[in-house]
Amino acid sequence: MPLELQTEFRCTEMAMLTANHLSDQSRARVILMLGAPGSGKGTQSSWLSKQFGIPRLSTGEILRTEAKRNTPAGFRLRQILATGALVDDDMVCAVVGARLQREKPENGLILDGFPRTVQQACFLDSLLADLGLPRPTVIDLEISKEGLLRRLAGRRQCAVCGSVYNLISRPSRRGSRCETDGGALVQRDDDTEGVILHRMEEYEAFSAPLIDYYKTANYHRVTADRDVNAIAKDLLSALSMPARFTLSSAA
Ligand code: ADP
């Protein structure tokens, strides 16, 4: 192929690659799940992650894993998580930043439990810009205090795979064992009444300024005091997408 044609071919190929890349980037989605402890962020975000085929990152899960380590940071985390207080911004931002810089989620991601403060939200804005990801769509799951206490007291989690059940609204068909792998269903250490109340106070203290921060963004408030499938349906219409799975098949 003559040189000028080769050059033209390369330019066309480059333009197509760039166009594909740009359209991939423009299809990328970042979804933030806000909501009090027990509002269903974990259940809904795991399901949305399958719907959209994008990864989910839960800071609560990452921090609980870190807390199991026998390191000074692990020890400090265990103490914080046991009280229900928020972990300090610098530590959470460092964990999220390192994870996203390493994984570079080009098609976007769902963040469950991050950000929880305005400082974390500012950090996230610059991190997303750095990664070439769009501004987030924010889902705020709203639920009454009675609804929260009821849910959290009945929440059980598989000790092996982390699947979440609820004694009242989503019991396991295998009793006290996980339907997927037979693992024992246990209560989270921070799902005891005193710790739950402290987690709620922390949420109330920090959520108002955070919601204010996102009010001008692509923000959707969804009532979460309802059946999981009804909530999921509202989430999809907020995110403008037809359902591919039902929630129970993706749990
Ligand atoms: P929940 O939303 O039900 O409280 P999570 O699993 O999201 O449950 O969080 C559990 C705990 O992890 C919180 O009580 C808090 O101590 C800590 N945590 C999680 N995400 C953050 C965050 N973004 N900033 C500070 N602390 C966090």
C-alpha cells in the first residue's frame, strides 16, 4: 500500500478507534447509592451492577475486609466499625482512590456507601475527572426510621459469599443456610441495636449537606419503604433502562 494511503488508512483507523472510545466513554455510567443504613443500598446496587454490567464497589465491604487484618490500620478500623462511627475521610478516600486507579473501570461503576461526606464527594469529583468518567447519577433511597430498624434487626448475611437475606422480607429457602453455597447466615457485628442507632445518627449528621451538594446533579429520590422489586422498577426508570433480570434472580 502506497505511503499516503497507509497514512490515510491509519488516520481513518485512528479516528474510528477514537470515535468508538468516545462513544464507550459516553456510555459509561457512574451511579451513587445514597441512603441510611438498611435502606437497601447493597441489595439494589448488586442488582443494578448485573443489569448494567458494571462493577459495584461497597466501601463498607472493603472496610470490613481491611478490619480483619492484623495491622495497626486493621485494629483502628475494628474499633471504629464497632461503634458505628464513620471512618475518617482521608482513609476512605485513599482506599477508594487506590482501588479505582488500579481497576480503571472504563464503563463506569456503582458506588455503594461512598461518598458519605461533602469532602468525600469533592474527592470523588476530581477522581472521576481524572479517570475520564462522567458526572454521577445519584440515587437517594429514602426510608422511615421504623422501617430501618425492622430491616437491620432481621438482616442476615452469608459468612462465605456475603449474600444478604432478611428474616422477614427475604428469608433463605434453606433456613439458616445460604441458598447459593450453604454458608451459615450470620448477623453483622454492627447490626446490634446500639450500633444501629449510632450509624443512623452519623447518617443524619452528614447526609443533609451531601444531598444538598448533589441537588443540582442528576439526583433521584426513591422511596425505599417498599417491596424490593417495586424499588428496582423505579430505579430503572430513573436510570432509563428496561429490566433484563428480576431482582430475585440476581440476589
Ligand atoms: P451501612 O450503610 O448499612 O451503614 P456499610 O456496609 O455501607 O453499611 O458501612 C458500614 C460501616 O463502614 C459504616 O458504619 C462506617 O463505619 C464505615 N463506612 C462505610 N463507608 C464509609 C464512608 N464512605 N465513609 C466513612 N465510613 C464509611
